[in-house]
Amino acid sequence: MNAISLAGVRKSYGEVLAVDGLDLTMEPGRTVALLGPNGAGKSTTINMLLGLTRPTAGEVRVFGRTPDDAVAAGDVGAMLQEGTLIPELTVRELVDFVRRLYPDPLPLTELLRVTGLTDLASRRADRLSGGQAQRVRFALAIAGSPRLLVLDEPTAAMDVESRRTFWQDMRAYAAEGRTVLFATHYLEEADENSDRVIVIARGQVVADGTAAQIKADAGGTSVEFFLGAQPAARLDALPGVTGVTILSGRATLRTTDTDATVAALYRATTLEISDLRIHGADLEDAFLALTRPSEA
Amino acid sequence: MPHYLKIEALRMLRNKRFIIFVVAFPLAFYLLYANLYGDQTDQSTGTRAAVILMVSMGAYGALAASIMSTAVPWAQERHSGWLRQLQITPLPNWMIIAVKLLSALVLVLPALLLVVLAAVLTQHVSLSAGQWAALIPAMWVGTIPFAALGLAIGSLTRPDTAQPIAMIGMFGLALLGGLWFPVDMLPSAMQTIARALPSYDYASIGWEIVAGRTPPGSSVAALAGWAVALGGLAVFAYRRATVRA
């Protein structure tokens, strides 16, 4: 059974189409990044998974059930983009309150320990720093030991150090066989912390795979050299090449496999090649290539 | 659910504004007024002012507690994302409003009981066991319409508008309902309005009990009617506020 499945899901707010025919499934036990620019439909998708928003059309299932039933069964924990705490309550009171709402929660001392809140347990929520409050919100999300953990841009308000600790904690939680879905617009976060990246733009899936596959699919790596006046014919037939451009005597071959392309260039052609350069793409280029609005 | 109730009560009792306006105010005014006028007696019933004031200030404290513990906190929770945090836990939706109403009732008790205690200790107010047994539950359960009103305000307004509306509602009901001075002192047109308010019916039930009379059925029926009407409004507003579009 899939942890998550969305079939033909659309969501419109009046005239605005936030999610436009989303189909995706996610196996249990994986950590998946939902990557996309602002306004791509990430939060709307997450809110539909949590039952906070109803789809205009299509079907959403969480562990084979409706989102409402999955939430009621305690299968889901989430850290939403906005969410203040109750100022008058202490960290321990807040965390303990939420964990008691779940049928099979984490033990309180363990929960405080893994989220690094043991020393802050008696502090009132209105005396926490921004980073500390985020840690409490993470603790609330995992308090019930949910099978599915959903994080909507969890590190948006964190400094570098808090971010590093946060992802460590998240990976430790995911390592116990739980399913994690997180939305982000930070490319390196998606790259470093997930085993699958789903790129969405304008409410649709535009790429889906490991970070490495997405880089390759976007044709982000290239081999560039000086060709001069030599004929460019058959360059596009070299292994790995997906596109050829020639500008003022310089050829740029977009390729999915730089090694194979370069080897073939020297062995299978008789061209005089000079000033050869290889450009490795990063996910950033791939991301920009994928999410750029197509010119109609 | 008991744990949720405890958490809700705890947070309000740690809120300085709540303690000052709701617990300290009625107590302080009772002590002040009872010292000034406590020994006067009401001509029609022969009841000492210290006793009538106990009902009036107890009623004010209870009314203030039930509105202040509901309207603004609930508007804030809806707006700040705390409600959404609760909605993604297994806690059922209906339990949120049920606990809000119950915690408002629990929070009525400190204000009400402290005024009564002050009356007994400083003014030596004494009632028959039957009067006490009627007065305290009546003044406690009688706050249901006001708690419902507070919840409706919290569901229908944003936090920054909930604050003044709750304040106006609370002082308006207290002043016009005759909790601060007798309704008879108002101009006659105002008296008609005052007598139509739930706060007047609520306090009247208390005043009749301490005067040794059975509260008129019309007051009890009117207050029950307000409870049903405002309770219905609160449920309607709550559904509207928590609808998942």
C-alpha cells in the first residue's frame, strides 16, 4: 500500500488554479522532497494531504484512507508553515498535551531528548527564541510517532546551525522506517536530505526521481570546445548528447554522460579539438530549467 | 479530554490580563462598595446591600470570566495556526469547542467563589444552606449563554477586533444588566433594553434567591432561551470558522 497517493488532483481558488492535475504516489519508508518555487502549489498539496483543504477534483489517499481518517487514526504528524504556540504554556506542557492526543505516542522524555528540548522543558513558549520554537513545533509534529511526517518549509526561519541540527533530527526520525514528505525551495536541502525529489511548478509535476536523475534529465551537463570552421555534422549522434549549439566557432554539446561524450569525441571523430571544458550542472540549473514557464 | 481541559484552564490562570480584569476587579470592587454601602438595606425586600452586592459582583466576575476566557483566546488560536495544529492531530473537531465551553465554566469559579468568600469573611454574609445550594449552581450554570457569546465572537472576528468587541460586550452587559448600579436608576427607555438582556435575567435569579424568594420562571426561561440561541450561534459560527474548503 502506498503511503500517499494523489490521482488527478486539482484545486482552484476561484479563478486561480493552485494544483492542476497532480498524479503521484509515494511508497512507505521513503523521504521525499517536494521542490518548487513559491506559488508552485506545494502548500496546497500538503494541506490536501492533511485534510485541511479539500481538492476541487480528484482523490487523495493516505495509507489507503481519506486524509481525515488517517489524521483521526494518528497516522499523520505535521509541521505547517505558520503556527504559533500557546504563550502561557511551557515546552513540556505543550509537547505532552499533543502527544497524549495520539494512540501510540513517543515517551515524553525520549521526545524531549531527541528534539534537544530537555533543558528547555520548563520554559514558557513566549520566552523561546525563533529557532527554539521551531524545535518545539518539530517535537509536536513527531510527538504521536506518526507513520507519515509532513514538513512544510520547515527551515524557513532557521539559522545555519539550527538547520543542520534540524535535518539530523529529521533523518534520525526517518531512519526508523517512517515516511517523510517535506516541501522546500532550497535545492541543496532536497538534494541532501531526500531519496526522491518531486519538482512541481504551476501546480504540476515537472520532474520526479533522485536528485542525480533530475540533474541528468534536465540535460544540465555539457561539453564545450573550440571547433573553428570544421563541420559540425554528426556531433549530435555522439553518445549521451541531447543537443548541440555552435556559436562563434565554439561548440557546446549538452549531454547526459560527459565521460562517454568526451571519449567518443576523441576516438570516433577526426576533429581537431582544442580548449575543451566540461560543465557539471548542479540541481540549481536543473531546477531553473524545469520550472521556467514555457513560452507559448 | 480532561488533560485538554486542564491545559486550557492553566493557560488562562497564567494570563495576567485575565487575572486582573476577571478575578481581581470584582473582588476589589466588592470590598470597596461593601465597605461604603454594605449596611444599607433594600426597602422592598429587607436584604442587606452587602448581600446584593455579593450577587452583583459575583455575577460581573462570572460574566467577565466566561467572555474573556473564550472570545480573544479563540480568535487568536484560529488566526495564529494553533487551531490547524490541533486539526492535524486525532482530536475530534467537536471536542475543541466542547472543551472551550467547559474550560470557560471552570474559569468562572475563581471569580465567583472569591467574591462569595470575601462577602462571608468581611461582611459576615450568611444565607441558609438551601439558598447557598441554589445560588452557587445557578450563578455557575447561568454563565453558559455568555461563554457561548464569547465563542461566537471568537469564531466570527479577528483577534484585533475580538478584543474591543469582547470588552464592549462584557461591560455593556454588566452595566445595562444592572450589575454595577440598579436598573431602576436608568431612564425608562434604557430600562426596557436592560430588562431584555440576559445579564439582567442572570443577576435577577441571584438577587431573588438571596432575598429568600423563588426566582420567577420568566427569568429562568429567558436565560435558558438565551443559552439556546447563543449556543446555536456559537455552533454555527464555529462550523463556519473551521470549515475545510
